Amino acid sequence: MASSFTKWELPLYLSLVHAGFPSPADDHLDRKLDLNDYLVRHPAATFFVRVQGRSMFPTLRHGDLLVVDRSLEPGNRDLVIVSAGGEVAVKRLVSTGGRRMLVSDRDGYPAIGPGGEDVAHWGVVTHAIRTFKP
Amino acid sequence: MIALVDCNNFYVSCERVFDPRLCGVPVVVLSNNDGCVIARSNEAKALGIPMGTPFFKVRDLVRRHGVRVFSSNYALYGDMSERVMLTLGEATPDVEVYSIDEAFVRLHASDEAAGLRRRVLRDTGIPTSIGVGPTKTLAKAANRFAKKRATCGVFDLSAGGDVDDLLADLPVADVWGIGRRWAAKLCAAGLPTARHLRDADDQWVRRHLNVTGLRTVHELRGIPCIPFEEMPVERKTVTCSRSFGEPVERLGPIREAVAHYAAQAAAKLRREGLAAAILRVFVTTKYYGEEPHRTGLYTLTLPRPTAFAPDLVRYAKLGLERAYRPGYAYRKAGVQLMGLSPADRVQGNLFVAADPRRQARLMAMMDRVNRRFGRGTLFLAAEGTGRSWAMRQARRSPRYTTRWDELALVRAA
């Protein structure tokens, strides 16, 4: 659940730290920034997954963390998660003239055409998170 | 209109969301200790693997047919359950979470059910069956037909069809609220189906099944008698909840209530010799038109199945901190314990013998250690069915949604 993920709370310019429990009025105060607000629009439908492989380079790299929203309708050029051939995979959805293809961003990797194998939509990638210094 | 939303083969469906290779093949999930079969895919049901059967009895069948076997992954099931319930809460005005995989919801119109089912499937990946009817009891009955007959996963008892025939097809033992003892009594009295029960004489019912039974009979007739917030106790879930006398906005009083419910739920567990693996806290406003409406849920997977009240209270408080958001007039809160399994006998004895003061000191020390070195570093031997069951989880899938180091991998190749 998105709300159970580690929260990265960055103090912005609150000068006071309140002890005790917030009153409803606190909603109108500036609060610490929470990356969940930025990354997760639909908590119940949002999943985190990790990229394995290099077919989406340079957009995505091996080990990138993806934020996937299952509640969104996939659109042209979206990065999508699909289940295909017993695997969960990340591809780019490309629609041209009513024809939908799932392609890789890096040359030399196979595309999946319509009716090729058993492909089911899983979710739309909304963000990628890359770690530079763990 | 009331709908009962029931997740299909819930534990198996959770596994399938993250591992598409499991689709279309027989899958079973085992209880704690990998002892018994507690969930089956339709393919596994078709092979004749019975619910609740000890695993060793079907080992040959499993080998012969390549059945995929999993230890229960309560972290995953609890989280997926919460997602399903939150989705229902967003899509409908009123949700009553009934068990880990079932919820009653109120619909404005019965044709909303199909859309609701699509939305849960899209947002969470979990397929559901939805039964719709004018009362909870009929919605529950309709759900059975949704599973058995409807190809679209939705069955609306009020939409045409002959209700008489349907109820005649429903054994009285399968009517919601009719336990085994009552069912035997009814069969002996020549009332073997839901239709018989519906048409039974009120006086007879009141005499033999008391007022609760009469309520069920009226519900079968389409007269709502079981209010939305009330629920008969079900063995796979222990729920303690109550509506507040007055709407409450502040966390403090709600926390006291929730701690109390958790302690009550723990006592219930111990009375039945059970331990819980999943704890859920909920707070909800009521749906009154314009008033801001919100249901907050938080589900925790416990490090070990437990019935230990101080632990359950502590986890309930923790859960409430996450479920609560200020600015709403809450009218109800509750604690649900799920993933129930028989507790070790040692566990019960230790509760009785323990000195509360020493135990409190011990708990505080444990808390410090666990805060510093991570949850579950230290745990009571009293919780200690754990030692054995923790090891016998050989077939557990990754905790895809609750552990950073166990996230699902998506292939880029």
C-alpha cells in the first residue's frame, strides 16, 4: 500500500513542531513534503516494480524502480506494464492508425504486435526512480 | 440495492497478479506450517482437491498434475485486500468490509455492479463475483449464483429470473446466518432449502430459531432487517467495532476506542484458541449526502500469528495512525483480525502465567530492540508457534507489495 511505504518527510519552512495531535485546522498549514503525494495519485491502484534488463535503455535502466498506476487508461507513447508469455514486462505502447504495438526503446529488441502472443495490459508507468548513490 | 462483492479464490488471485504463469494452471495455497490447503484455483478444484485437506493427502495428486503450491503470504494478501476495499470505498457510497475478501456495498442502481467489478479488476488485478439483492441475505445468496452460473461474475437477484426457483436451489445450510445446528433442525423439520425457509411460518421460526432466525427469514423475503453496520460473526474473521455515540474528529478518543476493540478481539481469539496473522484497523464516517465521506483503512501483517493482547493493541494503534486523517467526523471505528489459525497450546498457558509487570518491561525492551534492529528481531517465545511456522513457509512467494527488496521484477529484454 502506498501509504505504508517509507515516508520521506522534508521540512519546508515550518518554524514550529507541534506536539500532540493535529487539529483539523492543520490542514491549512504548510506541511512537510511527502513524496507519496508527488508519486502516487491512486494509492489503491499504485504498485512499485523493478526493471530487470536493458531493452528500454536509455529511458529506463536495469534496477530502476517504476511507479505503476493500474487505474489509468494507456495512451500512445506511454510506458506500460504488460503480462506477455507468462512474464510481466515493460514496453512502450505505440498506436499508429488504430494498430497498437508494444516496442522497446532500444534497437534490436523484439516488438510485440497485436495478436502475437497472449498479451494482457497490467498498468501504466507514471514515474521512474533511479538511485545514484545508495 | 445491496451488493456482496467477493474476491474469487482470493489468495490464488493475489499470487496471479504478480506471476502470470500461474494463470490457467492449478494453484493451491497452504495454511501456516504448510499444513492444509486453504485456497484453490478453479483448476485445482476441478482436480478434486478439497478445501481444508491436509497437504500430505493430496501430495500425489499435486505431483501428477503439476499443481503449483504456495505457503500463505499474508503480507501480500492483507495488502491486496486493503486495495480492493479502498477501491470499493472510492467507487460506492457505503462499504462494510466483511472479511479479508468480502465486502457489502450499497449501490444506487443494480446495474452499477458490472462497472464496479471491472474497476476492481483493473485497479487491483483481483477478479470478483458480485451478488446483488434488496437485502444482505439475498445479496449473499445472489453471490453464490454469481459464482456458479453467471459468466460475467455478476448476478442480480432482482433482475428478472425466477427467485422462487433460485431459492429452491439453495440449501438452507448455505443461507447467510444459518449455522450448522439450525440447518440440521430445519432439514429435520422438512425445510431443506432457502425457499422453504422463506415461506416458513413466522411463529414456527420464532419458536425454533428465535428472533435472529426470523430476521433471516424476513431478509429472504426482501425486507432489510440486518442493518448495514451490523454483521454476524464469521469464523474466518474476528471483528470488534462500534459506532460512536457522537461523531468524533480527534485521534485521541478514537485511539482509545480502537485499543479497546483490539483487546476485545484478542480475548475473542483466545477464547476460540486462535491466533491472527493480519490486523486491520478502520475508521469511517457515515454517508450523509453532503458531509465529507471517508473510510480509512490500514492493514498490518503481524510478524507472527498472535493472540497476545498487548501486541494486538499496539499494532492496532499503529494502524490507526495510518488510517486516520484529520478533518472528518468519524462515526465508527473497528479492528478486524484475519488469517486465523489454531494457536499453539504453549501460547495460551504463557498468557495465564505471565506477570504483567515483568511482561510490560520485557515488551518495552523488545520494542527498543525491534525499533533499532528491525521488526521481528526479538519476539516472545509465547508467540512461538512462530519458530516452527516461520521455517515451514518454504513455498512463500515474494512479498511484492510490502518489501522493497521483494518487488516484482518487470522484464526489459
